[in-house]
Amino acid sequence: MPDCRNHDRDPEFRYGSVLASRGGSLLTSAEAQLIVERIAAGPPLVRRGDTFHVMIELKRSTDADALAACALDAAQTIRGAAAAAGVPIAFLLESFEPDLLGAVAARGRSGDTLLAATFYLPFGAHTLADFDPAALDVVDVHPRLTSPADLETYEALGLGLALWTDRVTPAVFAAFERMRPAYIGTNQVELVNAWLDGS
């Protein structure tokens, strides 16, 4: 696997299951080996035997193609470990940058890999119109920054929904209920897991 650290910013890895992760950690740089070791350590990796999801966030780079290759190679390394351990796995490669997702799409991707445009910060430089909708599977948004009109647009385009929040409040839980996302990214994993379990 190539060393991704020679790019402007390291890709970031988050891992877990649909809706919430048991680990919830943010792994910086391309040390996919850390995830490989976690998979090899055995269960429980995810809630109730769900698919183990790995999110790779691609940061702005001067060499989109090289960073796309690095992310796909990291996914392949992790995929191999998951297959050896008998763990169902899927990947979400996401970015604020249309050119990075375009580079991944141009290289081709496995059926277990989804591409996500990221819009969860209020000062993003791009809009949905800047991305190739044919190459997108998911939008990653913030529950407090997403309007009903945005949700209608995403649904009309057949895009899945991921919600990111750094602070889970009663209003955010209400947004989870209302929006019914396929994925939730948060650093308050234990709190979200307890809510999902009805505790």
C-alpha cells in the first residue's frame, strides 16, 4: 500500500457500523493496519452483527489521482483482513472536494464502496451541483444545517443520507428520527448506541 502521508493532508479513517460505531475512533493517516488489527482481534466490532463500515475522508490534495489510489489501496488492505476474519465490510469514501471523488470514480471501485459528498460545515466551498451526481451514492450533512428542500433534492436524486454531528443534543436526536439516515458519524458513539438501543 502506498504511503498517503506525502499528500497535503492525510486521509482520515473512521470506522463502525451502520448508524453507530462501537469504536467511533478517528484514525489519522494511512495506517490501515490499525483497522486490520482491530478486525483480526475478533468481535464485537459492530452492533448486532451489522456490516462493519469504514469511512475514509479524502482531504484536499494537489494530486487527486494519487490520493484516490491510496484510499482504494487502503480499502483493499482492510477488505482482505475482513474477508479473512469473515467480517462483512463496506466502505464510504467521502470528500468536500469534487475532484477527489471524481478521481476515485475514474479509477473504479468495488461494489462494497460508496462515494459521499460532504456538506456538514457551513463554510464549504462547493455545492451539490459541483459534484457528478452519477458518481455519488451518499451525501454527508449536518442535521442543523440541512433544510427540508435539501432533503427533497437528495431523495429525488436517489442519494443516501449520512448525518455528522460533534454534539448530540435532544434536537439532534429529533433530527435523527425525522431524517432517518443510513449513517451517523459522531464522537458520542456510546450515547447514540444507548439511544438506538432504547436505553
